[in-house]
Amino acid sequence: MYQIKETIINTEFKGLTPVKLASKDACETILISLEKGHDFPEHTSPRDATLVVLEGDIKFMINEKTYLLLKHQVFNFPANIKHWVHANENSKFLIIR
């Protein structure tokens, strides 16, 4: 029933790699592994979301502004607003929505 998983540490950097860690009716958690120099293309989130940087250094672009997000930082953003991400170095982050 209970299980410890090593998904985050074992996810390799190969371009953009999304991995759904958990999903319930009202919430899902997605691990994003983004290789240095790669982009998570422009898209929107269907719900308000929280981004948690686990490792690395990313640029998060939303509403014509750029935010530099570093390891262990948290960033909240609203649903239905176009945004995209660029990895300045190999990075892993969680999207909780």
C-alpha cells in the first residue's frame, strides 16, 4: 500500500520530460525535467498552479515579464494565462495544480 519512489532523482535530463507524480479529482502534481537550453513551449494551465524548483535555474515568462527562479524557490501563477519556461541549466520542478 505505501511505497517510497525515487522518481525525481531518477528522471534523466532529455529535453523536456514531464512525469505525472500524482493525480486526484481536485489536484495533480507533475514533475518537469528540463535539459539546459531547452524550452517548455508556450501553454496555459487549466487551474491556478504552484511551481516548485527542485534543482536548477529557469526563466519563467508570463504577462510579458521574465522571472528567474532558482533551486528551492516557489512561484504561484493563475489559470488560463499563457506562459513558457526556459532552462538556464539542467532543472527539475514540480507543477502542483
